[in-house]
Amino acid sequence: MAQKRDYQGKPLEIRETLQRLAIRQPRGDNPDLVRRLENLPKTPLSAAQAARLPDFLAPETITCAYEDGQGVLWLGTREGLWRVNEKEPEPLDRVQCFRAAAYMLDNEVLAVYGDGGSGVYVLTATSVAHIAMKAMSAKEKAVFLSEVDMRYVQRRGMLSGARWDQKNGRWVGRESDNDGLWTSLVAMGDICRYAVLRDDPSATKEEIARAKETATRWTEAVLLLACIPSWKGKVASFVRYNKPGTNRASDEFLLEGREYKINLPDHGPVGCVVSKVGPARPEDWATQGMPEIVFRNVEGYIARSYHVNDPENDPVPFGDGVFFRKKFTPDGKLVSVRIPSTSDKGDDIPPLLTVDSSMEIPARLKKLYTDEVNPKTGKPWGDDDIIYKCDTSNDELVGHYAVWHLAYDILGPEDPELADIIKTVVRRHARHFTDNNYCHTDAGGQPTSWARMNREYYMNEYSDGFPDAPLGLSILLQLYKVAHHITGDEEWDREYRKLALEEPYRYADLLREHFERYRIIAKDLVEDENDEEEIFNRVVKIMNYSDVRMAAVSYYTLSQLETDPVLLEKYRQGADSWWELEKYARDIEWSLIYQVIHNEAEQFDGFGRSCLDMLRWQISRYPVNSREFLIDNATRPDAVEDEGFLFYPDSGKPYAVAMDERGSTGANFFQARQGHMGRHLHESYNIIMPYWIARYNKLLVEKGKDSGIPFEELFRVLDQA
């Protein structure tokens, strides 16, 4: 039986809504349509139409207009196209914006005319476009975007978007630092998709089978990243301290026979406590001399990503990170060898460092690469064709932990082999962290740059550990909570409760310090440290929005597995701290997570809107076209841009536009400019995950009608230049 905590209120119905399907072309590619639009009569706005203009659009800014038979008013300006329909049931949909490059190739709209349905043809200075508006259900959209991931995005089950291969005329899955995270977020959604459809009497056998197949593939890919280093045993290591003000190991090492003593207060980091972390006895440390040598457990290490040895089709980005190549020794033992790169990452991992990689990888996981063929040899890829990336961060780990929980609970009961793999991976990884002072430890025996989750890092004055602590420690608690849930080993529950509640840790209390820590940093960056509005706006500009996403994941897991009312209340207070900013973000994931963790009563955002309403709205406004178009909203007349961020002109609050009006599907809520100039696809985690979890945890119920548009037609929208 899956352990979860459902919403206790009435689920909100979500119905079909109009979706934007745009085909954009340079003028020269469709001269007939250009001529038709150029020859349209120039009709001035009527008095009735002028009265309908939004406050931020003056009549003289309107370059053209079209009103359809339903009274929907389309307005062209030199800053994009606007759609006005006061009859829309959702107030935020009544005025909508369409901008380059998602809907046109530039923003100077010269003509607009109806397409006979709900959409329009648009002429701009350099392009002509057809913006069709088609009613689709949210389920239909989420399933389609999972199919995009299956067909175009995945690299052997990993999901980090895709790029257009001009030479071969096809989409190719791309590698990123965050293969594990993005794959995990999609996996979370598709695992819940299977759970929802499995229990839905209206779902077809084919739908259920496809959902299970998809969820299993993503889960296996995540588990393979946890197994692919296959490091076995321990490695020799010098003893180093955390270099002050950094997330790196010190240059000095502990001399042989000396005691490891660091300047750490007895209490903290809870209470925003920091310290000048460093050696208590500097004379015990040196860069020359006989070092103290210890042996670190590296079993359970998780890779960031991996490649096969195919430079043309799967190139390794040697300029970014720490890479190992697997090779067989002359006596047939599998080892990993550090590959030289231009990166300075990887403390104590010199080129040609070799580590035992003979830990067996489960055969069903290896099939993700052995089922592929080396194009040069015609043979399947083997173990010694693998290159994998290390220096893994807790950005990655948070997604792994969430997938382990959901996959074990939902897929595991029907797939005991998968459940056993998960249990083995979890137990090995929890042991790794426990043996290494709560740090993810690389082959050189030192913590990775961004997965140091111990007091020494989080109390390190003037380091990123200060703002990172509430997120990193929620992830550490997430690990041990998941480990105990899956394995039943009491050791992990003892670790969990010690870290959460006991001195000097009390990490469950520290979680509520997230916003205050950013506020402390912001006070040093503003002119008037007593001006709370100025401080808040500075927090908006310095916030790490990637961390915001990670926190949503760790809090989801904790909200589902925690049964202790004392700890659950502390986690709710932690979520409240993130909500100080997120309540203005109209964020699809935090609207979900904040309502999930406060599951007993309906929650509201900073504008007085229900989290359920905002979740439904952003799901409805997530684009069907998952292209990562560049959209520059800096000159939108309904917003003020300040240092690259959008704010409301009247209230000064941060302004988050709808998902289909943000570039690159809007990972950073308030940023004015987002997206890519080239042809890239997003993996769509920020609809697949929140939509299906919202249904799994009974926040939303699907009542929408599918459009019946063949997916092949939707794929053609993605494929356009």
C-alpha cells in the first residue's frame, strides 16, 4: 500500500481549454498569405472596441484589430499581439499576450485576421503566422508531452531536453548536468500517471499499459545513474577541511598522527549561526609532509549523467565537470579511470586516478545501453564503452529520492525485481552518506562540490552554505525518511530523527529559516536596510530559482511520508518560509506542493487566489508546444522590468506571466527574458509532474474532453523551423 497524504477538501474540476498551436514562417515562405493580410482594409477601432482596451494599451498603440463572431478581440501592437475576451471564466485568461519567438518571429504586428475558427492569421514585419486555438484536455496535453519525451527527448531513458540535429534532420536528446533531476521530475509524474489510470475505470488497457511502460523506463534510467559508477569498496583519502567561504576542500591536509579539530560552535547552523570554520590548530595541517590517510566508502555513489563512447552522436562536454571512463584491466577487472578535462572541479581526483568499478549492475538496467548498437561496430555497447560524470550535487539527489519513494510504492508491488533493486540502491546510498559525515563523496575521497550536507559546510561563513542550508538539509532528511520507508531498517530512522530533532542539528527547525537567510543577505545589498519593500525586491533578484524547484520535490516526499505531527508541523513551517516569495509566483509546482503539505484546508496565494485555482490555471496555460523559444517580456506594456525581472507597475510586486507567455516554459518565474535562440525541446517536467501528482493526491479531477487532434499533427508543430 502506497503511503501518501491526500488533499482533504473537494477536488477541483479541470476542463478542456483553448491551447495555442502556432506555425510561424518567414514572409518569403508563404507569399500568398502575406499578400492576403497586406490587402486587408485598415479599419480603425470602434468606440465599443476602444472601450474594451486594457488599461495599459492606449488606442494609438493599436496597429490593427480583428473581432471574431464570438466577440473575441485581437489587437496588434508593435509589442506583440493581444487577445481580449471578457467572457473567459478565469479572470487571468481575459487578456492574453502573444509574443515572438513562440508565436511570431518579431513583435511588430501589422495585420491580424480570423482563421474561421477560434484562431487568427498574423502578419508582422518579418513573418507570417497561423495561431490556431484548439480546445484540449489537460490529460491529453500531459500524455502528448510524455510521448514527446519518448520519441524525441530521451537518451536511453534520460531526459534533459533535445536539440535539433540539422545534419540529420531530427531531434536528438541532449546531456546536461541535471540528467538525474529532470528525468526524476518527469518520472514522478508518469509514475503517478500509472497509479491514476490503473485505478480509473474509464481508462483503457492500452492507456494503462503505456503509462506503466513509460514510468518504468524513466525509473530504470534514474536507477542506472545510481548504479553506473559501480564503485566497490573504499578509496584512500587525505583528510581535509572545508575551505573557508567555499564549497571546496582545503589545500592543506591533516598531518599523520594529528587530531581532526575544526572551529565549530557547539550549536548551529539552526538559528542562522555561522562561524569562521577552519583548523583549531593550524600547525596540524600542511601542503607538504606525511599526511594522515583514511579510507572512504564510495559504494552508493550516484553519477550525474553518462555517455557511450560515440563522440559524434553522444559527445562528452569535457569542459564542464569530472568524468570517468570504464575500462577492463588486463586481468579482466572493470575499473573507472578519471579522464582529463578543463574543469577544475573534483577535489583530490587527479587524471588517471583509478577506482574499482566491479560492483555488478542489474541486467535490466544495463539493457538501457546494451540494447543500443555502436554505429561503428554494429555491436551493442558494453561496460567499457561507458563514460560517466561525477561531482554530483544534491540538485540531482533530491529527484532520485523522490523517485525511489514513488516507484517503490506504486510500481514495486507489481514488479518485485524493481522493488529489490530500489531497496538495494537505497540501502547502499544511505550507508554512503552515513559513513561519510553526510557528504556525497567522490572517488578522491572528498565531498562533491554541491552535496556537502554537514554542519561544517552549512556553518561556513561567507559561503553558499548559508543560503543553501534549508534546502540541503531538507534533502538530507528526505534521504533518511525514504531509506527507512523502503528498507524498514531502524538505523535510518534513528539517523533521521537525530538530524531532525536533536542538538546540535535540529534541522527540522532550520528549514523555516529559508526566507530569513535570503533576507539577511539582501539587507547587505540595499541602500536602506530598514526598507522592507526594497529588501523583498532584492530577494526576488538574488533568489536561486533552481533551488525553489528542488525544495518543492523534497517537501513533497516529506509531506507524504511523515506521520509524526510535531515534525509535520515543522515541515509546514519550512514550506511557509519558501511561500513568502512563492505566493507571488503563481508557480505550477509550488501551488501544488503548498496545498499538498497543508492538505487539511484550502490555501491561498499572495493575491488572494486559491492554490487549487492557480494550479489549474497554469496547467491549462502550459504550452502544447514544448519548444524552448526565446521570449523577451522586458518591454511588455503591462509590466515593469527591473534588472531583468518583471514587476507589476501599480503594486510593485513581482510579476509571473502565464506559462505559455514565458520563454523556455518559464523555469524562472519572474525573469523577463527566458529561452533559447536555437531549436531546443523541453522535457516538460513542469506539467507532467504537477498534473499527475495533483490527480494522484486528489487535488484535481479531470473533466475535460480530448480534442481528438492526432498526435502526429502536434508533432509537426514541434518540428517547424
